[in-house]
Amino acid sequence: MKNTLLSQQYLISLIIGICSSLATTYFKDWLDRKHYKLNRLEERYFGFYLPFINLFNEHFFKANAFYYLEPEIQKAFYDLIVKCEYRFKDKKTPNLIYEFKCAYYIKDSPDFLQISSEEQYAKDLNETFINLSDYIFSAADKAHRKLSI
């Protein structure tokens, strides 16, 4: 009887030890994932969202649409977006960036005038840029609140 009691106490201690070890490991992994996600969000915020917003605020008042910006400014936006395309991507940006890149470079196509008109090109370019910039502004706002900056 004494041996049974000792083995039950030993078994209970062993189960409690294993459960607490598993709970601690799970909690540590959860904290590590949360910390990693916050670090990635902070990198995206300071490495992509803020430079984009600063460029937008600095130059967009000069034109009422992306198409009417100076080519150097358009290229600056394009370069920033492409530079950050894979490093800071999330679920939505790859599609929005792809659409923007297609609209941006269609004019360089040899058969551009058969594919589209200048007015349609301007409309598509402005629309894709607005979609992308709206998403970036929205994501930056969410990131700002989540990071408590």
C-alpha cells in the first residue's frame, strides 16, 4: 500500500512537471512569435510606410494625380515600392504592387497604342496608385496604433 501511494505521488509530480514544462515552452514560443511579428511590423513601418508617406507628402501636392507628377518623382515612388516589395510584403501588397507595376510599365510596350490610349493609361496608372497608396496609408495607421508610437 505504501509503495502504491509513493508511486501515485511520484506520478502526480511527474505529470505536473511535464505539464508546466510544456506550458512554459508554449508560452515562450508564443511570446517569441509575438515579438518577431512586432519587430517585422516596426521594420515595415519605418522602412516602407513612413518613407512612402513622406515622399507622398513632399511631392503630391504639386499634382492631383500620379500621372501628372514629374517623371523623376514617379520613378522615385516606383523605386521605393519595388525596393520594398519583397522585404516588407504582407497579404495584400504583392497584388497591389503587381497591378501598379503593370500600369506603370505598359507605356514602354512596343504596341502600347494598340493596347491602350494615353487617357486610359493615365486612368489605370492613377487608379492603381490610389489603391496602393490607400492601402499603405491604412496599414501605416494600423501599424502606428499597434506599435503605440
